[in-house]
Amino acid sequence: MQSSIVVISWWSNCLGLYAIQKIVEHIPHAKIYVIQTGKQASLKEKFRKFLPYQAHELIYPENESAAHWKVLEYTINHLLKAEEGLWFFDHDTFLMENAENWMRRMDEQLSISKNLICIADRNHYKSLTIPAFWVAPCGLDQSLPSFSPLPEISDIEANNPYIQITKIPELRIPQKDTLELFVEELDVRNNVLKFDLELSFPKHHHLGGLNILRYKNLPNELGNIGLETARRFHDFYKLCPKEWITIEDQTILKSIKTILKKNKTRPNKSGEMIFTKLGNTDLIVSRLGFGTMRLPVVKNNPDIKKAVEILKYAIQKKINFFDVGTFYCYNQCEKVFGETLKETFNNEVVISGKNVTHQHNLPDWTGQLINSLSLFNRLSLDIYFIHYLNYDVWTKRYINEGLIDEVNEAMNKQLFKYLAFSSHDTPANVIKLIDTKYFNAVILSYNLLNRDYEHVIKYAHEQGLGVFIMNPLGGGLLANPQLNLDALIEYLPKSNFVEIALNYVYSNPFVNCVLSGMQNEEEIDSNVDILLNKPRYTIVQINQINKIIEAEKSKQIFYCTNCNYCMPCTQGINIPSVISIMNKYAIKTGKPYFIRDYAVLQQPASCCIACGECEKKCPNKLSISAIMLKAASTFIE
């Protein structure tokens, strides 16, 4: 048996076309049926012109109801009654990975079973509607219940997370939704196979909420749902070709515009995350991302529960991008992320990883990728970063030695969708990497104290790359409450250093996602609040902030992000700690206070032999030997 796929395109032309495009992309050999309903005749005709050749349209009678359940029932009982198996994909379900093998396995299982319907277990997904289900039309008999939902019931009786929409009479919540009575009867007959949408169904994005956009004046209780829906659709339309937008029902576009305009000037008090399209990809990322390097994981301690709890809390706050590194958190970061993903639905998080084999001349690039996939319990990553890449390594290892062939092969096997890189190379070399046209996104360091990549960020954006920012707080330096930056606080008297630093980066229009290394729930709440409820800085404010910071940098702040790449020191010096003390000395309360901190170091800076090993590893190109010499003379031992 080889099941066909049915997509019912209702109202929105763009949704249907995008869903079909993704099916063609990820199940290229599938037979696809398309049914249009709930549209004007002119929109149907325009839709047909963009259908791929793999899609075959079935004509649904004009005199039949456009209700979802009725279209399903008519299709199964009349239009495709002779089919052995049909997969119905919701018109706003977008496949994000190859699903051909999955379809084949499911067909093999269903062909030898007595099941007449295969549907997601309602206990294991959060969507109000079903993204996909399978049915065997030729095996159904007339004694089965209708697909129709039961009539509406009162608000008090209904057990549904969207019960508030019953304030609109046209959106009454039924006692039991479409297909439920039908499935219950087949379940009694042992003809139902249920699958876990999270683990069994291919990775997908289920947009949802189209019905909400039909209503011009939503009740106050629905304001947040309406705004969230409008934002999702606004981001979705950015993914669509321009010619598709011209054939879309204009009432949908006008509704989105009205809702967004209505909420444009109001501070967001609802806890709704802000999302953005990542460059020219189809990924949607939260403006606030999570840098996982500094999660509370203790060396040689297998207990990672606290770190997992923090990431889960971040997901609850709608943060959907996590910068996960192979060796972060004493090599346990990927394990932490994998444990977190076990209770996370596919479309809640953009799955990313990093490859570091080129840094250590390790042979198995693909092996590291597959190990990450195993730890994440995923078949594919949304985006994969070449970590700490510089142009010389790219030329030598990837181009001249042919490692790029292994990258291309992994991408062709759909082990990851988009390729990206992080770098601490010179701005000129980062631009060279961008110009190779291999990459879809980049992670760069950028903050109040370090604007070296500012023009590169703009260039990357213009070239269609998504831009992530690391070290927005200068590796924690800008989070220190004792910073002596009085001029900055005088200029922005109602702000603290963390707020100023994060808002500074958010205000850069070429930045997609800001990676903050949060260590507890309180820091997450604070960072989310800054994003959602603090207005972005104007150009005038940015320029004034830059002037103030440049004046402060004249006090010889050493830009160390505490990444520890310089460690261990051959002489046992704790290099980041020495630099931290020197920075505090420069911009805080002075030598008498910090001489005590310096005195407790196990090895003083005077032990430095200027071997230069640390300087080769420093991503910020610090002259560490000179700093050690200055520290030794400042704090005479």
C-alpha cells in the first residue's frame, strides 16, 4: 500500500501552497490531492496557477458546506472512497524534514493491520487541531458516526484551553471536536492506531489560529491570542514568495495589519515573546536566545537537573534558540539540552549544534554531528554551526583538505538544514567567510565595549545571513552592579547596566537574536522583561551611549569575556581572574579594595613567562603577557 496525501486549502491561498510545497520537498514521490473550499471562485483560480505538477485538484461541490468536518466526510465517503489509505495534512502543517521513509514505514505497518484510522494521541500534543491523520476510506462502513462535532456547551462545562473564544458566538467550542466520536467508535472496535506527534511524526511547524483572523473586534480576553496569531502569520508571510501574496485573501492581510497596528505602541505586558525570521532561512527565532556556556553545571558532577530546569523555564518563556556547544559545561551541555528536549514539542525550539573537530584536527566531522543528534534524540538539526571558525582554517581544512565534501554530504542526507558559523576572526576575514556563500547565519561578539564587528553585522544582514550576538554583557563585565559608569547612568537614570547593555544590542536593526548567558530563573525573567517592556534606543541615544563608552574605555578596560579559552596556563595563573581584577581596578573603587582579591590568587601574575600560548587561543586578541606584567607591577607582591 502507498497512501496518498490530501490537503484541504481553506480560505488562505498562501497556507495551502506553502504546505503543499513542503510536502513536495520532503515527500517527493507522494501522490497529492488538493481540495479548495471556503474561497471565492477568483481566488481558487489564482491558486491553481501556482500548484506544483505533483498536486491533483479534486473539485468540491459549491453547494456543499465548507465546514471542516463536512469536507473531510465528503472527501472520504465520496471523492476518494476507493482509496486504501489517505493522509490528511492540515493546510497550516509545514513539514521541516524528509518524511518519505516515515511514510513508507507507516504504510507498511498500516497495510498489515486492521486499523482504519491512525491519529495523534491527544495527550501528547498541544495544538487545538490535528496536524495530520490517516484513514482507510475503502474499509469504512455506513454504521460509523459522522465526523461532525457535538453541539456547543456552556463556558463552565467546556474543558478547553481556548474556551474564552466562546465570547464570539461564531466560534463556539463543541463538546467533542471533529472526528472524536468517529475515533471513539473505531477505538471500541480496535481499529485505531495512535502515534506520538513529538517522537513519531516528522519534524514540522503547525501555524494555527487562522480562524481568529476573521474577527475585527476581538474581546479583551482574546487580545493576547489575536496578537500572537497576527505575529505568527506576519512572520509566515515573510517566508512566502511575493507572487503568492498577490493571490492571498486580502481580508486576512488587513486583519493582521489592524491587530499589529493596534498593539504597536502598547508595552507588551502579556509575556509574549518577540520572534523574527532568521535571514533568508525559513527559521523563526526568538529575539532573546539562551547562551548555555555558563549553565550551573559542576565539573565531575553528573547531576544536571538544575540546568535542565532552567532551560525548561526558558522554553516556557518562549525562548526558542539555545546556543549549544559540544564542550560547554564541562562537556555536558549537549546532554543537558537533550534531556530538556525530551519534554519539548518539535516546533517549540529551533534545534542547533556546533562542530569543533577542525579546532583539534579530529577526523570524524560527521561523527560529531551524529553524536549530537543522538544526544538530542533528533534525526536532523535546524541549523549547524562550525564553531570558532577563522578564514585560514576554512581555507586549509575545509577547502584544500576537502572537509567541505563531508559537510555537503551531511547536508544532502538532511542531517541538518542550514549551515552557519561562529567566529572571533578579524572583521575582514569574517566578511571573507560570509562571501563564500556557504553560510546561512553567523554568531559574532557585539556589545557596548566591543563594536569591532558592527559593520560586519550589517554586511551579514544585507547578504541574507541571520545574525546572532554573543557576549552582549561583555562576558558578565557589564552585569557588575559596581561598575563606575556614572555618566551612562546619568544619561539613562531609570536604567541599570544590564538593561542598557541588552537594549543597546536589541536596538541594532541588523541583529536577529541576542544570546544571553542566563544562570537562573530570575535572570531569565529580567532579560525577557527588558526585551518586551523597554523601548528600543533611538539613533541619537545610541550615538550618545557610544561617546560615553569610548570615554570610559580610555581607562584601559581589557576586553575579556571570561571564555577560558586561554586556560590552562602553563604556569598555573588564573588569567581571566587577573584580568577581571585589573578591569575592576580601572572602573570601580580602586587598588586598596582589589589588592585583597589579587592576594588570594594561587599564582600571581608575576609567574608569567610570556610564552604566548594563551595569546594564540584568545578570541579577543588580548596581549595577555603585557597585561600580566602590568598586573604584577600594579599589585606589587
